[in-house]
Amino acid sequence: MSTETVQSIPKPKLRPGDRIFSGSALSAGTLILIALAAIAAFLIIQSIPAITTPAEDITILRGTDFFSYAFPLVFGTLWAAVIALVLATPLAIGIALFISHYAPRRVAAGLGYIIDLLAAVPSVVFGLWGGNVLAPAVQPAYSWLEKNLSWIPLFEGPASGTGRTILTAGVVLAVMILPIITAICREVFLQTPVLHEEAALALGATRWEMIRVAVLPFGRAGIISGAMLGLGRALGETMAVAMVLSASGAVTFNLISSQNPSTIAANIALSFPEAYGLNVNVLIATGLMLFVITLLVNMLARFIINRRKDFSGAN
Amino acid sequence: MNITRASGFAAIIAAGAIVLSGCAANEPTGEAPDETTSTLEGTLVGAGASSQQSAQEAWVAGFQSANPGVTVEYDPIGSGGGRDTFIAGGSQFAGSDRAFKDEEIAEDAFGACVPGTGIVEIPAYISPIAVVFNLEGIDTLNMDAATIAGIFAGQITNWNDPAIAATNEGVELPDLPITAVHRSDESGTTENFVDYLAAAAPEVWTYEVSGDWPVDGGEAAAQTSGVVDAVANGTGTIGYVDASRSAEFGTVAVQVGDEFIPFSPEAAAAIVDASPLVEGRGEGDLAIELDRTPDSAAYPIVLVSYLIACNEYAESDSVELVKAYLSYIISEEGQQVAAEAAGSAPISNDLFEKASAAIEAIK
């Protein structure tokens, strides 16, 4: 191409389509920020009275101050989410690897579709299933754990008579966050450069070794971001926890007793219908804490992903 | 390309048309059956206890079909919210699981009322609370208040405890841990159940009386349905629920005096008659001091919810509406539809007489 031709090209012409599209993309991006700022402002403004008013004037606190009221809820929220994540992540990686590298193509497509279907089940249905089917079904297992493994603090007991414990809630949450982690892991694993995989196989790696040296390092950032998205959902899940968990406000790591910490979201859902006056502000203030926790978790996830990116082999 | 785009637009328009026509179908058609001679018109606004919600829905439906010109709105925001709304003048009547306290009435700041005239409080919604349990082959157990309190406080932990056996001769009690299920959300059911325990077994039940479960311990479940499910699905469970939901379980007959009284609507209504009125109240104020340890054969674990209105309204438009609506609620028909819809216990004739006099006096 000669230089004359390059110079003769006029300035790129902006067609109406370009302008409309860039404008709508910009407004979409702005809109989400505005929505977020509006929610944050609402939470902060409504929370102030809960913290500035003397605790004796707020009936829901029952004599303690705001932070002793909120601490068991924060603990319960994190504890339930961690249980869910510990259960769901290995399972999701396994399912994703099976779909991307082991299953025959036709089976893989069907399985992926079924996993996605789980994401379409409303959380109320998960709550009903957890409370009415899963809890009674696992109750004998809890009694067994108490009898045989009660020297482990996690299984200290006394075992719940109904099975509606934080472990059951964690299992329900794990099922709920499974689809999103699986979907992201699967997509990332499928992106592994074929050259890497073939190189590993050519060096004599078995299929498992190939996955270990080529697929998993490549997908690590994807696994973490998938897990963090799942964690976000687990932290904020409301109805399923409210319906499954027997919450007493205790701060304990015991997995199988009736004494469980509640979670922030479930506590708001349960207390809000009868709340009025400053009690509403207290509940919104706990909502603000959940907002901050989720923000911190996501920032941590970004940080981990950014730090690992250079080593993942993706570049 | 253009064809598909055009058909896309057509589809959107068609969908919009369906949505709009759906809205239109919900508009009142204005051709109510002309069987009644009611000439009442207007809107009556109430707010308050969520315990009354099902009953209020039944009352509103019954009342509006008899009085097509009237719209009654009941917002089940909770007792506390209902009382605050009534004080602020945002509603013409309130539903509340407790009567106003003396000092609240002394402040005399009821927004909708003429100052200094006082209020009308009618215990028109009586809802028995059943203590239900899930033990195979056992339909009923006799318990005194101290035993029930001991179970829910976590002091009696096994079904074969001597305290339970003592009042149940001949019943084979299993060697099974007790799981006591309580409400995890704040509720009037909890408050009344705990109030009964505190009044009838003060030496065992030393906790405060509150709508939030006051004890650390036991199993918690959300709402009445959650407690029903937890009791049904667990083993060796016991809980307290609205009596309308007790059919599938064994129930506890509660000791009153020397007798054991099983729950029944009549026995529950009797407790209101057996209880004295709060002293020093106005003519129309039928607030009662619930007597949880009556001498007669009455069932003491009940939730009594009040309907609260003004003695004298600042705006005279409200008077006829409030009178008509409250009269309908306490009428035999009104109490019957509530019993069917919410499982409440119809009020006694005695209370009906007093309540109609109070309603008649509203102006």
C-alpha cells in the first residue's frame, strides 16, 4: 500500500449507528454505577440512626449494643458461605473437567445443560427441599457423627433432632452456587490452548498429568473468579437459609447442633415483617455490613486474580 | 432481515396489548350485585397485627360483598407499626396483639380521634395456640405449665423424664431426646406462649416476655409453616403453633387447676370471659388482663388480638364505616368466616354484648 492511499483516506466517518451504540454503552455503564451509588447512599443514610441512637432505645437489640448484635450475624454469614464454598468448589472443578476433557461430546452438552438448569430453580424451592427433604434425610448422619466423632469440635453435638443445621444450610447453598462455578470453570478449561495440551501429551503425560500441568494452571484465575462469584451468591442468599437454618444467634463452629448463628440476609428477611421504627434502621445497618463484606470479598478476589495472572500461562 | 424486524415489532406490540388488556381485566367493573340495600360508601383504612391477616382478609371480603360501595384496606405491618400508624392518624382503626398501655392512653395523642375522648379496644380475634409434638403412636399428653416451661427452657431433655411421666400414667414414653422448636422470627404467637409460661410457671420460666424467642437454645424455624415442617420432619419434636395448624400432630392438654384442658375453640374463648377488664379504662375500652391461670375450665394459651378504634372521630365520615365494619367483625357471621379462614375461636355471647355496646357508642 502506498503512502498516498493512506493519506487519501478521510477521517473515519462516524455513522449514526456508531454514535448510538457508543452512547448506549456509555449510559449502560453509567447506569450501573448510579444504581450502586444510590443503594450505597440509601444504606448509609438509613444506617446512621441505628448506630447513633443509644442502644437502650432500640427494642430489637435487647440490651446489647449494635455491634454485639451484628457480630453473630456477620460470623454466620461468612461461616455458611465458607462451608458452601468448600463443598462446592472441588465438585464444580470436577464436573467442569469431566465436561471439558473426559465426557463424550454428546454427554458433555447434555450434562452442561442440566447443571445450568440448577441455576434456574428459585431459591424458595431450594429452601423447601432443604428443610423438608434434605434435613430429615441427613439427621441420622448427624446423630452418627455425634456418637462417633464428637471429639472433633465441628461435630461436638448435641445433634439436632430435625437436621436443620448450618451444615445442611451449607449443603443447600453449595448446590445453589454449583452452576455458576461449574459454568465458569468449564468455559475457562475449554479455552486452554490445544498446543499446551498436546505438548504435555507429547512429553508423555497421562491425561491427568496433562490436566495438572496444562489445564489447571491456565484456568486458575478462572476457578478463583468463579468461586468468588459463587461466594457472592452464598453471602447474599436469603430465603433458602431462612427456611432451612435453625438460628439461635450462637457463635459456634459446631456443624450439627440446633444452635447456629443466623446470617445477615436471613435475619433481615425474618425480622423485617414485624420491625418498625429504629428496628428497621438496625436491620438496614446489618445490610450495609453485608454490602461492605461482599465488596471486600470481591476486591480480594480481584487482587488474587491479578497477582496470579502472570503465572497462569494465559499470556 | 426487514421482515424479521417488522415481525419483531409486531410481537412487541402484541405482547404490550396483552399486558395492557390484562391490566384492564383487573379494573373493578362497577356492576356489583344489587342484592343489598347498603348505602355505605368510602374507604376504610386499617393497619396492624399480621396475626389478624387471614381473618382480616376474610372480614374484608365478607364486608365488601355486603357493602359494595366500601373499600376496606388492612395493611398487616405488625402490631407495633399498626399502633404507631393509628397514633399518627394514618389509619382509622388498628389491629394489635396487645392493648394500648395506660401511659400511652394518658398521652392522648390519637391522630384520628377527637382529643380527650379515648379509644375503643375490642378483643375480637381469639386465636388458640396449640402445643404440638411428634411422637409415634401418642395423640395427646397431659402437662402442667412447669413441665412445658422446663421443656422449652432446655431443662427437660428426654421424653421419658419423670416430670412428663408423672402426669401421663399408662402412656409409654420413649427414650428419645426432646427437640423443642420455636419461632425464629418475631411473632405474637411467641409472645403469648412465653407470657403463658411466665405467668403459669414463674419459678421455671425466668426469661423476659418478648415476641423474639428469649432463650438461647432449642431449635428455631421461620414462621408458622416452618415450625409445622420442623415438628413434622424431626424426631421427638415439640413446638407451639397456631391451633388451626395442629391437626396432624399430637397435642398437649394443659393443666388448669386440677384438670387437664385440651385445646378447643370454646375453651379458648372462655379464657377471655374469665379474665378481668383492665381497670380505669373508658367505657368502650374492653382491654383485658389475660388470666393465664384461671379457676374455670378455660384453655390458657391463646393469642388475643385487639381491634382498636376511636370513641369519637375527628372526621365524621369515618364513623358509620368503622361502626359497620366492627359490627360485622363481632357478628356471628364475621366470627364464623374468621374461624374458617384463620382457625380463630368465635367470641362468646357475653363478649359480643359488651362489644356491640362499645361499638354503638362510637361517634
